[in-house]
Amino acid sequence: MGRPTFYGFRRGLARIEEQVTAVVRFAITGATATMFNLLLLWLLTEKIGIWRVPASALSFALALVFNFALQKGWAFASPLIKDAQTQLLQFVAVNFVNLTLNTAIYAVLVENDLAPSMVAQLIGSAMTAVNSFFWYRWIFARPPLAQATSKRARPSLNSEPVSRIYMP
């Protein structure tokens, strides 16, 4: 019987830290994309004069491309270039649902004079953000460690714990 270690405790803390980091990065990225969306909405409605509902849909769609680049490259730091096309298609599918929800929420609030344009857009964006986080975690998930390190020798049962072999 070996001496007790805090391996499991340290591993648990590392997982919590990783999850908190993901949420914080997602929030920063989402806030940046939301500001981009609101700026576009303001430009389209106030400066160009496009009707509010199509302007909302267009600003949401353009912010989507901006958001994908930030989510993939920084928030979830998905390193797999070869999966970028699949990830983009999944990202677009999730956001198509979000676009539909966001636009419906916006239209109901604005067209019934329940909220000003920017407030309605913020409400729609906040509601779709929760849905997005969980889907993005799945879309940008890193491959399992065994897949990512398939070229390395796999540890035998008699070798050191996996964390000592693979963790930096």
C-alpha cells in the first residue's frame, strides 16, 4: 500500500480551474461579440436606416462570424484545424436556432413596444448565450487524451499514473 497522495484532489482542482477559465473566456468573447452585434445594429438602423427586424438579423449573422473566430481560437482554444469546417457547420447550426430565437424575441419586444431596440437585443442575446455555452463546449471539445497522443507510447499498468506522463 503506497502512501496517500493528493493526486485526485489536484486533478479535481485542475478540472474546476479549467471550467472556470472556459466560462470566463466564453463570457469575455460573448460580450465582445455582443458589443460588435449592437454596434452593427445601431449602424444599420440609425445611420443606414434599415428596418429594425432585418437589421437585427443581419447584425446577428455578421457577429456570428466574428464570434466563431473568437470562440474557436481563444475561448475554447480548439487546436484542430482539420475539424474547422465541421465545427463551423455545427456552430452555424446552433446559431441558426439562436438567430431564430433572438429575432423572435426582438420582434415581439420591439414591435409590441415592450422594450427599446437595444434592450430587446440584449434580452435576446442573453437568452441565446446560455444555450450557446453548452453547445460550444461540445463543438470545440478537445479530442480525448488517447486520440491526441496516439503517437506516444501508451502507459502500461505498471507505469506511473497517466498525469505524470502526459501533463505538462
